[in-house]
Amino acid sequence: MTRSDEARDSGWDAWGSWSECSRTCGGGASYSLRRCLNGGSCDGKNIRYRTCSNMDCPAESGDFRAQQCSAHNDIKYQGVTYEWFPSPYDPSAPCALQCQTKGRSLTVELAPKVLDGTRCRADAYDMCISGVCQEVGCDRQLASGAREDNCGVCGGDGSTCRLVRGQALPHLTPEQCR
């Protein structure tokens, strides 16, 4: 049985080609669609996602969420223009574009969802896709479950650490050593 025969037997057409990546660096998302051939009652989803453009962005390009907030700097909000920055992480709405003004006097949801590929929070690879926070492993693959071991190795088993014994000394600047 060929792959297209299997797709027909399940009621689905074959998966389409992958879309262009939502970002050029820093981790984005691409999607593929398929059509239900029997009138819309197929089991499963008609869309699938994968990560793409996983290489880090140059440092000077800045934070992707901050770029989305600052894109509203020239747009009046209640008749006033503000300089917008990302609000602190909100676990109840990790994929909403919540921004605050300089000085933090005003916090506003400027969009119900951030652009695909935006990290849900700064300290994890998890990313927002279609407004939903999706788990991304340390290998930067969707739902892989890959985690860093206690040695900092992605998918490692903790066997590559080297125990160093001794006394930790405070960091001294060259001026302090003179």
C-alpha cells in the first residue's frame, strides 16, 4: 500500500508542502496542511507544525517580543503615543502581546497573540504557535521532550560531568591584583 493509498483509507489527502518559516533566525515555525476527503469527518488534525530557522539571531537584533512591542511605538493608544516594552512573564497568557510603557505606568495587551516563533518565556525554548504555547526541547524540536542533564548536555545522561574539588575564590579584577 502506498503512502497516498494510506492517506485515502484514513479519509485524509496527503500532507502538503511545508510553509515558509515564520522567522529567519532564533527559532520559528512552519506548517503543513492536509484536506479531509470525506466531507469533514476525519480523525486527527488538518495542520501540523515543525520548528525551523533554529540558529541564534545576531545579538544586535534584540528580543523578538520586544520588537513586536516597539512596533506599536508610533501607534496612538487612547490618543497618546507611548514607548512600549514587554511586560513581565504572565503564565496565564504567555502568548499574548502584553506590553508596558516606559516607566511601567501602563500595561496593555496590544495583540491577542504574538507572532509564531516567539518564546513563551525568556528562560525556555517553548514557543508560541497560533497563540498557543508549544513545548520545545533543548534540541529545539517541537514536543521532543529533550532536556538538558545536570551537566548541561541536551539529551545527556549526566555522565560527562567532571567533579572539581578545591576552594572557589572570588573573582578579582586586574586592578585588585596589583
